[in-house]
Amino acid sequence: MQIYAFGPFVLDPAERRLTRAGQRVAVPGKAWQILLLLAEAGGRLVPHEAFRTKLWPNVVVEDRTLTVHMSTLRKALGVDWAADLIETVSGTGYRLTVPVRILSGADGTGEGRGTGEIVTSRLVADAMPVAIQPFATGDLAEADSYLGVGIADAVTTMLGGLPGLAVSSVGAVQDLAGARTLGLAHMIEGAVRREAEKIHVSTRLVDVASGGVQSVARFEQAPANGVALQDAIAKWVAVSLPQLPPAANDLHSYRPRAAEAYFLQLQARAHLKPFTRLPLLRALSLFEQALVLDPDYAMAHAGLASTYLLMASTAMLRPLPVDEAMPMARQAAERALAFDEGLAEAWAALGRVKMEYDWDWDGAEADLAHAVSLNASSVEALSTFGQFLSAMGRHDEAIETMEQARRLDPRHVETLQHFGIVYWIAGQADAALQIVKDSLAFSPDSVRGHYGSVMILDQLGRHDEAMAERLTTLRGLGLGPGLADQLQAILAAKGWREAMLFWIGLLERSGRWEGAAQQWMAVGEPGRALDALEHCVKVRTTYLVFVGQVPSFRPLHGEPRFQAVLQALGLDKRL
């Protein structure tokens, strides 16, 4: 296969490798295919229709899908080259603007050729790893305590889109020892207080290797200038890290019309973190209040989209019906992008709607890959993209993407639990159980962790261990007092099968239909499992995206009813 050189880039299709001046450049799947078509054309115009035919054969996609993948490609190539390298011919297509040379294998391989690059967007090998700790709030009133996490989180989001910087999530590490374990270069600590009608933040930049303080700074702003405070801290971090390009210092955020809107959306985001119903409803109210004060506030629209996604989740028992929540999530994400098309959170939310509700797999991939390209430090975007890749059977890519998310935040319980499912689907059950166990070390009472262990253990035939996890799950679900004791009594008196039937009934009555389908397979009732899966399609359950890959359902793959489920989802041609 030919190797192409253009500008500072060398494209090796056989190895799925793109290098720039000898350094690897990660390019997501569809963006890779676009670049290959452009290189093969050798500078000739590639029409829109040629891209659609090659990338999406026999599938009708939105015009914007190609545009989004092209934007992802430009982002991957780098802002200093992408604008001049690829020409957009309005309404017609795209072409490379630099000469394309064909190299021999010896010229193009370089030294140390690997076995092929995972095509998810991944951290640049030499990216500087940094963590921002939650700012201390000991001097604040309880009503203002959200500012410590809120401001640190906002600064982290701003810095996450900078090239050459890998920013761990707020709270990912607790101390210097944890930072060293993660291989961080720097850690930012700080404290927030209010005094004389002003907000004060003191910060210090710590060199992780030595433990020494490299730089300190103090900031103060009136509450009317909360965004200016956030921006000043982000710029200080960027200036304090001289390895970053000069453009990294030019950081600024949208100023909402009313200062209170900024603090309302910070407070709302603090309520999203617990992943429980009552704080979720409070977050919804706070985002809505922020948007009353400023209807053009993109960050608040993006946060509202994330809120509606959680409200549509079967894991949250759907505080809103899915047919209400998902269209509202889409609308909020699209409004956010109308005001700021660079918001990774909004692209990730839109990708999730397409993945979990529309079953638009190409559109979901475009939006999720674009979210990661905009902010490769977003654990939420990476985790969602990793789940998508797993559902598509792209297991190596899924594991690499989830590993990247875990490197950024090894304490994020939801990411670890999703990673466990990704490992299980990839046929690595031992790794799956270990990573779920790791998540439970951080959150021993996590119902989702114990529940995930139940499904894996039952599929492996380890029913006694699964039952122990099941009893723990049932005590935490809050479905009713005494149900765990009742299940245990049925197990003792009537045996495992009767206990399972009691358990499955509870799952179905609480809307956990995917789990019920897997448990019907565990008791040897494939017909009942298919009944449950068909109900999943009808009500669009959240994790139905995995149905084609879940090990529990592999015995069903030859069944016409199962094939009909896959066809309804558009997954029949992706297995």
C-alpha cells in the first residue's frame, strides 16, 4: 500500500499511522478515512458525494455529519496547519492544497514502526499532565461552599481544550502521593473566601516530583465579575507552564448578561455530580434560572442538556419520560452550539442523544469524536465515546479510550463501572470484575457497581457469587423495605431459580429491562429474554446500544426475533 507525504505529514494507510515531523498524530476513525481520500486524490477535488459513498455506503446521513468529521480532522491536524492544508470548495467538496508525494516503504516507515495506532483521539504522548484540586472553602458559608469545586471545575474545563496539556478531573487526586502515582507534572491548589463584598482566591502551583511550590497568586473580583475571576486563574495557570504555546495564554469566557447566571450554573453543576435524583432535579431548576437571566448562555444550555440526559436514563429511573427528556436534551445541546460551537460538552450530549435515542450510529460517532477532539481531557466525553466504540464492536479502540479516561480520573466511579462493562464485552471478564471491584473501593455502597457484578458473574456461571452481589444491590436500590431479606428467604426455602424469578420480577417492575433480559438468559429462558429485549426497543432503554455485543445474548444471535431487534436498532450490519 502506498505511503503519502504532504506538508509536514506522512500518512501510512497500512499501519494506520499519521506522523508530523516524526511525531504520531491521533485521528479518529471517520476523520482518518476523510484524510486518506484527500491524500489518494493527490490535490484533486473530492466531491461531497464521494465522501458519502465511501464513508457511509447505503446509508443516508445529514449534511452536517460530514462537516463535523471534517472539523474533527482539522482539529487533529492542528490549528497552525489545518486552515491552509484543506480547502473547502463551497457546496462541492474538499481538496488538499499542498503537493502530495508517494513514498517508498523505506522512506515512509520511520524507525520503530508499531503494530498500528488505535484511532480514538488520545492524549499526545508528551502532553503535560496537570491536576486542579478542589479549592478549600473553610471560610465560606455553607450556601457558598459549591464555589470551591465549581470554580476549579470551570478552570479545568477551560484548560482541557489546550493542545499540549492533559488536565485531570477535579478531585482525581487527593494528595501529592496520588499525583505522583498518576504521573502528574503539576498540581494546582487553592482556597476561596468572601470578604468586603469580594470573592478572593489564593492559588499555588506545586511541582509534583519535588513537592515544591513553583508559583503563587492571589485573585479577587466583585461577584459581578465571577467569570473574570475564572479567566484570570486559567490564564495564570497557562502562563505558569512555559511549555505551552503562546496562544494558550489567550483564554477568555463568555460574560453572561447577569452575573448571577454564572453562579447559578456553577451551583447546578455541583448538583449533577452525586448522580442521584433529588440533586438532579435541583440542577434542572438552577440551569433554568440561569437561562431566564441570560437566554444566550451556552454553558447553561450545555449543562441543561446533560441534565436532561440523566433524567432520561433508566439508571436514574427516568424522572422524565424518555420521549420528553431526549428531545429537550437535543434542543438544549443545539442551542448551546448555536451560541458556542466549540463546547465539547454540548457535542457529547448531542452524540449521546443520537446513540441512546435516535440509534443514529454515524451521527453519534461524528459528534462524540468531535467532542473528544475539542477537549481530550473531558472524562465524560471520553467515557461516552468509549461506550459507543464498545457497542460497535471496536473493542481495542474502546479499551484505549476508556484507559485514557481512567488515566485522567482513576477515582471516577461511573467511568470505572462503564469500563468494566467494556472489558466484559471485549471478552476480558477477569479484568472487568477487577475494575468494578476498584470502583467499589472508592464507593462501597455503589448500587451500579454491585449490579454490574451480578450480570458478569451470572453470565460466567458463578451464581453463588452473583447472588451475594444481588443481595447487596437489592439493599441499596431502595425498591422497598425488607426485599433483600425476602429474596434470601426464598433462596433458602425454594432454591436459586425461585429466588431469581422473584428478582427478575423486581427488575421488570422498576424498569430495568436490559438487566431483566440478561437474568432471563441466566435462568435458561431465552424466550422471556427476547420478550424483555423487545420491550427495551419499545421504550428505548438507555443501555440497549450494547445489545449486539453483550456476552449474555450471544446464544440469541441466530434467533429471528433477536435479528429483528438488531434491525430495529440498525445494528444488524455492524456485528
